[in-house]
Amino acid sequence: MRVNEVLDGLSCFSLKTISLGLRRPSELPRYVSYCAKKYDELVGNGLPCRSPLTPAENLTITIPAHHAGGGMSFVELVILARVTKALKPRTIFEVGSYNGLTTAVFVLNSAEDAQIVTLDLPPGAGGDQASLTSDKELVASRHPASVPQALGLRRYTQLLCDSMAFDPSPYLNSVDLGLIDGAHDMAHVQNDTLKVSRMMSDCGIVFWHDYGGKGAFRPLASYLESLAKRCPLYRIRDTSLAWAPAGGLKGATQETGN
């Protein structure tokens, strides 16, 4: 167990924490991570809370009933659906397809002529295993595009490539809505953010999933909080979503290259 994980556990010490550790030890890291993340949110640690938009009262969205896991909560799916419906993006790009649940949300809530592109590792591939220690179980259990296929959705493009090797050039300055939900190690988080920022239009919005988590997710939070010193960047209350206006993000990443 890493030193940071031990410290997180001590910070959330209680009789209930001990009880859970004895009864269901495999669930303890996730419980401690949630408690520590919620504490940070309540006391104002990390990114400030702010919603990316206020949806119209008559806005309607569609959420797939088919839920094949991947970590995105129902509330987070609703937020992404609302933003998609309100923003009316012409091009959507996500890094990290998993089973395609968010891909389906984008398809169901965007215009018929919108372009939706989702990037994930090829089936059977493990990417750069030296840096995927935090995501090996997810990589092994994923079934790219299984949710859109189950729903009969076809209006998207599935790219199969390690994001470290992906060339963003064909999409430069064209993406209006971006989602980064790939590997959580520092190398991938930085790589994915830099490449997505290059693809974004100036008026777009970028989301990251799993912000605020501890343990293996800590590098994501560290990177975003460092980036927030150079551009506006926010978290969404009661979720693990962070977001940034693309204009400021592009300026910050192009100036420093990280």
C-alpha cells in the first residue's frame, strides 16, 4: 500500500472505517477515497465548485437505460447530456470509451449532423503497461462500443489507438465538447489534456472524469490543480467531474506545453 493511501485512510479514521476494513477489505480504498474527496469539496480544498451552464427549464435529455459500468454515475451522465443538449456541439471528442456509455449519451443528445469521435485502446491491447498501473482492471474488463451497439446507435466514430500515440492533427480547433476519461497516471493525463486542448474550438468546453479521487486517481487531481493556476478550471459539486472553458485551457497549455 502506498504512503498516500495510508495517510488518506488515517485522515478518514473512524470505527466504521475499521469495521468496513475487517468485513469487506476490498471496498475500503474506494470508501476512503470517497470520504476524503467529499471532505475536500466541503471545506473548499482543490478546484472551486461551479456549474458549466444553467439549462433551460424545458430542456429534455435522454439517458440510456442500458448501464454497463465504467464509473460514470447517473448524475454525471445527466450533466453531460444537459451540456450536450444546451451547447449543441458540432464535434464531440472523448478519450476513454470503455463500454461506450458516454458515447451513447452524446449520440442521443446531439444534433443529427454532429460528429462524435471516441478513442480507446484496441481490443486485447494494454497500452503502455508501465504507466497503466491504475487502470489495468478497467482495460481488461472493457468492451468498446458495446452500449451503443446494444442500443442500435451508429452515429459515431470509434478510434482504436493508445492516446499516447494518437495524432490530433485532423481535429485541430474543431471540437466543441471534449471528455477526458482515459488512464489516470500523470503521463496519460497530461498527454490527453494537451492533445484535447489542441483539438478544441475557442468556445468549447472540456470535461475530466474522476477528479478528486485519491490513491491511483491522485495524479489527475494534482495535474488539474496545477493547471488551474494558469487558467479557469472548476469541479462540479457532488460529482467527480471537472471542467474548463476551452479558450483559457488552450492558452495555458500552448504557452507552457504541459
